Amino acid sequence: MAFVAIGFEHCIANMYFIPVGIFLHNWAGIAGPAAFDPASLNWISFLWKNMVPVTIGNIIGGAVFVGMSYWGAYLRPSSEVK
């Protein structure tokens, strides 16, 4: 939740928060912020405009950052002093 609260996108967190928003809007009639367009909050928009790009970004970002971290910690050539 903190990851999303500070403005980052995470596909697993979005699988909870956005459907909850859709359900609250559709079933409980809770309105969004003043500049919010309720028609934009639907399942197709959620899947196409959010989940696809966020998932691709998480895969690329995870592969790059985790890969670079592991490379830096374990695989880069050591600079041994002789």
C-alpha cells in the first residue's frame, strides 16, 4: 500500500486498489474527486490502460534493477589488489 501511496505503480497492488474503486463506484455509489470522470473507471480501461503498461514496466524495471543489483553484488569482476 505504501508503494502505491507514494505514487509508484505496481501491478499486484493495482489488482486490488483499482477493482475496489470500481466496485465502490458501481455498487456503493461513492463519487470520486471533483475532476473525476466516472465513465473512465471501468474494467476495459483498467486492463488496457493500466494493467498492460504497468505490468510491462514492472517486468522491465524488475529485470533491470534486480539484475543490476545482483550483478553488482555477485558477478562483476572483483578488483583484487595484488
